Amino acid sequence: MNTGNSIAVAFDAVATIYDAARPRLVPCFDRFYGTAVRLSSHALRNTAEPDITDLGAGTGLLAALVSQSLPQARFTLIDISADMIEQAQKRFSSLDAQAAFIVADYAMSALPQDQDAFVSALSIHHLEDCDKQALFTRIFDALAPGGIFINAEQVAPEPPAVMADALEGWETDVRAAGGSEDELASARERMTHDKCASESAQLEWMRAAGFHNVATAFREGMFCVYSGRKPA
Ligand SMILES: C[S@@+](CC[C@H](N)C(=O)[O-])C[C@H]1O[C@@H](n2cnc3c(N)ncnc32)[C@H](O)[C@@H]1O
């Protein structure tokens, strides 16, 4: 089974229970997703009908939050897991938002072009580092001039030797947020697919891809939100 297939299988398996566990497994949930929403609504406040693509959209959590502050936006949600996308379609059926849904591996398939924004949450860390770098360049090329890429991501601690401490800190926070041992075990199993890169490496790859104004807007433990703009 190739990597993409095993990721699809892992997320297909949890699609119907995914949303309920999120605030416990992402203990900084409100500030983490809230930062991505704030960055997108600020960047696109003067764009009449922004086109926004969510990479690894899953159940549509991030896109739905962004749509609350940008009700005129048109969304494309891409995910390799058909069952996660099915949940996203259900979520958007009760929202007054325009959305298209694509089941695909965004590392292999063509990206929507002339987008005003690409957003992504907790997904790109499933790619190898060389594929992350290639994706950043493809996102840059697919953005309209002045467009923004916002990545709310799980990053590797620096130096790598503090990884065990970082994971222990996350587990403590998950338990404090009410997370069960079953939820932790299931999350740890999915995390075997993770290939997290450090924040500093990712910011460097963003600049190398051509992005300007590359900056981190939020960081807590392994959770980081950064963005960059394509020059107008
Ligand atoms: C942890 S979930 C995050 C979902 C959503 N963005 C959120 O914040 O709740 C990661 C998602 O990325 C998707 N994914 C991982 N690698 C992918 C790839 N190469 N192409 C498309 N989707 C991918 C998985 O199927 C999964 O739905």
C-alpha cells in the first residue's frame, strides 16, 4: 500500500468521529484555527468573491470556519479520504456557502489555479520534506497575484532531541482537555504517518518558493500557524 492510500485508510476509519475529538486533541483549538481564520479574513477583506482552496480539508472544519467570516467566498475542498470529504459535504449542505469537493492526493494532482488563498490545517506534515517543498512552489504558482497561503500545521520541535518532551506535553494537555486514553491511542496510531518538519525549515521553504511576508502568527507546542503572500 502506498503512503497516500494508507493515509486515506487511516482517516476514512475516523471520519464520522473526527470532529467531536478535535477540541481535545488540539488543546489550543480556538486560538489555532482562530488565527488561520483571522489571517484569511484580513487578507481577503477587499476581495469581492475570493476563491479559496483548502488542502487536506478533511471534514471541512477550517473551510467552514473561514466561510463564517467570508460568506461570499467560493471554496474548493481537496482531500485524499473519500469518507472525510463525505463529512465535509454534509457540513456544507447546511451552510450558505459555495463549495466544490475533490477526492485527490494534492501532492500528485493539479491544483486549482488563480486562487486568492490556499489554506491548510494539520495535513501537509503527511508529505516527505521534498514533497512539502514542491507543494509550496506549486501553491505559489497557483495563487493569483497578491494571494495568500495560510498553513495551520503540526511542526517538529527544535532541536529534534526535545521531541519526547513535546509529545509528553501534548499528552498532558489532551488529558487536561478531557481527552480519553482511547482518543490518545487512536491519535498516536495516526501520528505514525506524520513527517513533521520544523517551523524554521518550513518558513525557509516558503521564502525559497517565492513567498513574501513569510511570518508565524501563532505557535504553541507543536501547533503553528504561518503564512506568506505572493507579490501583487
Ligand atoms: C488531521 S486531518 C485535518 C483535516 C482538516 N484540515 C482539519 O483541520 O480538521 C488531515 C487530513 O489531510 C488529509 N491528507 C493527508 N495527506 C493528503 C494528501 N497528500 N492529499 C490530500 N489529502 C491529504 C487526510 O486525509 C486528512 O483528512
